[in-house]
Amino acid sequence: KCATIVESDTGIKIAFVQVAGLIARRIVNWLECDDEVIKGERFGLIRFGSRVDIYVPADTALAIEKGMKVSAGETIIGYLSV
């Protein structure tokens, strides 16, 4: 597992946890402490059945539903309250 927490300028925090799959166990995270990221930027990759768990604030208006396929840097997951 590899956990990453990002914080917006307004103090909103989002956590990403890359979880390695059972077969290849291949995850890569390119971020370093204090790196700045922008909306839609890729921060790593997963391969061969690995996954990413995303933790957002409870008041986030979700734009996806359980079971949907998402594409990195393209699919809007939700809208944060500011």
C-alpha cells in the first residue's frame, strides 16, 4: 500500500491509497513531500489488478456511482464544497 494525502489552498484534504494486486503487486507513486499538484495531474500508476482507494470529505457531491469505470485525468469523481 502507498498512501498520499493532498491538501488544497482552502484546507480540504483528500487521501489516495494505492493498493497492490495479488498477482503482480505493482504500484508506483511519483510524488515527494511538499510537491504541488494540479487538478487532473497523474501522481503514480497501478498495474495488473491493483487499485486506488480515494477518501474525500463527507460533503463531497459525488459524480460517479459504485461499479463505474473511471479514466485517470478524465473522469470527474466529485465536486468539493468550498
